[in-house]
Amino acid sequence: MAAPSRLLIRGGCVVNDDLSQVADVLVEDGVVRALGRDLLPPGDAPAGLRVLDAAGKLVLPGGIDTHTHMQFPFMGSRSVDDFHQGTKAALAGGTTMILDFAIPQKGQSLIEAFETWRGWADPQVCCDYSLHVAVTWWSDQVKEEMKILAQDKGVNSFKMFMAYKDVYMVRDAELYAAFSQCKEIGAIAQVHAENGDLIAEKVIYGEPIAASLGTDGTHYWNKEWHHAAHYVMGPPLRPDPSTPDFLMNLLANDDLTTTGTDHCTFNTCQKALGKDDFTKIPNGVNGVEDRMSVIWEKGVHCGKMDENRFVAVTSTNAAKIFNLYPRKGRIAIGSDADIVIWDPKATRTISAKTHHQAVNFNIFEGMVCHGVPLVTISRGKVVYEAGVLSVMAGDGRFIPRKPFAEYVYKRIKQRDQTCTPTPVERAPYKGEVVTVMRQDCTAGTQKQAHP
């Protein structure tokens, strides 16, 4: 991606997870080089410097979507948003990095699956990306490949697909073995909430998705089959209409930590594979373009969180958990210039007619959102402005992630220290011991029992 040599974002309110301040941001060669008031006198713009006026607007770290499935082969079909179209849509919505999933077939090499996904993504991505790798089976080979992926391939997170009943493997011993291997190699283990009984003793971070924050499962009872089918995903949306508000409260109060989308889109005609049997409907919904606006609308505009918490749950916390921080998830000197100029007063109405996602419907259709990305900057290049994308396939790049993220493993170390039993040194007991009688059921007699 060819970035301008210099870019100045002037006069905006720079919002990080811990602080908001009016400041200019100077970008050079894709990195933030300076941050402060009046970095350049008004009207003084040397050659090669582009100035963006952000007065009255918010300047946010680019969003990080922790959960996508681009061009995913699934249930006899393939999701319609490939890495090119899907990452273009992400940029249009203010997201500058996605974390997708490489998912091997049962018995397939994890490394082979990882290389396959890299082969699909590298030539197409328009924004930066990284990969989780799914564990769909267990063996000594899988254990060793997890280690190689963490140490040599830049993968520090593994999804435990064996936790899905009737889909992959369900033996708890193997799931625990996979958890243990994650801890050994400094990786993050990911499971769905239905498996909470298996992870109760772990350090846990919760990730609600945009769909569960912005809509609910009442759509499954719609009399139009195609409307109901559009919302089919796994796990399904909950039918209680109070669930989105409840989850947003948890997110605002730090009981939940970060947000993704589970973006995995299938057109109506693909969903129709299950027209006679709903279990054959390809699972998946949209969200990569809409996540930031939906969370702003349901969280900030509704008064549940401030702009700093918004930055935390859409960007910073993800960067910390997956060991990308402070390169990603923060506007600071030395950080990648992944930046969004955000207008909190502007509105947009979500619609399939205007979105950039390839899918022919939108589960948030008609939602009016206060809070709009005006400009998206990816590694110092303006890639979205005034509704126009200026980006090419392959402009993004794979971002490797090191194991043992401090944000996570410092908590694990602290928990282990706190939970480690401490022996009490004491002299042995030397007093009397009572004699008890036990019943011998076979003989019907009593016998003396001694400790």
C-alpha cells in the first residue's frame, strides 16, 4: 500500500480507551510520529503534507473485528464476502483490521489449513488481518502443530471447535488437553459460551457480536421464510428481545470485554438450501461494516457507555488480548496510523441497498445509527472518505502475533499465584484418639474400628 509521506489530522478530539484530548496527529510513512496541540500553524502546509480538518469530530483508533469468516466454505456453500469485498466493507465501517479463522477439516493438518487461508487472503485483503486457527480434532500432531503456529507462524489464538456437540469432538479430556497446550505455548483458547462449564476455572474474556447487540431472535418467527432464514446463525440469536440491552449493559460495565461480528454471509438463494429443512440453512449473518455504528448507537448514543469505553470494546481490548497493542488499538507515537475520523452527530440508515458487503440483505435493515465514520485511514493512507473507497486488493497485510500477551498472561500468573495452596507447618497431634464401633453387615456383629 503506497501511503503519503505525511498526513496531518488537525483539531479533532483524539479518543483512546483511557483519555480524550483535543490534539493534532502527524502521520509519516504509515506511523503516528507526533501527537499534540498546534503541531503546524494554520495555513502552513509544506509540500507532501495532506491536512485533514477534524475540528468538532472524534479521532479514534481503527476498529478491530475479532471474529470474521470471509469466503468460508461451509454447509455445502461458500460465504459471499471474500477477503477483498469483506475487508473493503470493513474499512467503510471504520474497521481497519479483522481476525479471521483458518478451519481445518477433521484430520487435516492445522498448518496446512493456515497456509490455505493465507493463500486466499494475502492477494485480496484491503486492510490488515490476522488469523485464529481452529482445533477440530486432537492428536500429538495437533499438539505439535499448535506449538509451531504459535512460535513460528504468528498465531496466538485457537478456536476449540471440538466443543460443538454432534459437530466435531466432544470428549472433555481432549478439550482440557487443548486448553493446557494453549497455556503452555502462550496462546488464547476460544470457545462459545455454551461450553462455560468447561472453562469455569480459566481467565475469561467475553466477546458479544454485533448481531446479538443490535437485534434478536424474534425474527425466526417471521411469516416470510426468507426473512427468518436471513437471521439463521450458530449459536442462534436469543428470542428474548431484552437480550441485546442486557448484553450491552454487560459490555459497558466491563463484564464483557471486546466485540466481533461472526461475519459469515450467505445470499438468500444460498440460505434456500434449507428451504425444506432449517438445519440445512447455511449459518451466518453480516456485520463487519455495521459493528462500529451499531455499538455506538446502542451503547454511546443510548447513554450506556462513553467514547473511551467504545474505543476499548471496539479496538483497544482486542489489541491487548491478541498481543497487538500498542501497535494497534491506540493513537500514540509509534503506533500504526489506523485511524477513523468519526462524526458522533451524523446519522446513517443501514440498508442492503447502500452497504458495501456482498450479501443481498442486512440483518440491521432500517436501523438509524447516530455516529458515522467520515474518513478511514489504514497505515497512513486515506482509504475511505466521503462515502468513497480508495483501496486495492492486496493493500492489507498479514500481522503476526507473538504468544504470551501480557494483558492476558499477567492475569493468569496472578490467578495461579493466588490459587496455589500454601501448606501450614504444624507439630503432629499427640493427644488421644476416640475409639469407634463399625457395623459388620455380613456377620451382623460389631467390630472395633481404629483410625
